[in-house]
Amino acid sequence: MKISAQFAFWASVVFAIACIAYAGFGFSSIDASMSESARDDSRGYAWFWLFMGAIGSATALVSWLMLSGRIRMPEE
């Protein structure tokens, strides 16, 4: 299945924004009254979504470089 670089760019941007927003919500919802294990689990979950946001950002960057012509798309 082939997708265009423009679609990959916009899909990656939306994915990255959603993941980073979800990670921010996860970090902001950690409460001091939670048990230590619940806090650690919440932090791990938020760090995972932040990592996924970084993956989405990297994919958007590569797609943007392809669109601007700095990276050539392979010929068939």
C-alpha cells in the first residue's frame, strides 16, 4: 500500500499532537495522594505516550523533508 508524503505528513502531525496531549494529560493527572505504585504506573504510561508523540514527530519531519525535496523518494 502506498500513501503520499503529504498524507503521511498530516497524519503524523495529528498523531503526534494527540499523543503529546494525552501524555500531558497523564502527567498532569498524577496526584500526590496516589500510592507509589500507582504514581509509577501513571508516569510510565505518560512517558510511553510522550515517546509515541516523538515517533509521530519524527515521521512528520521525514515526510516534510520528502515534500520539500531534501530527501528523494525512491523510484519504482
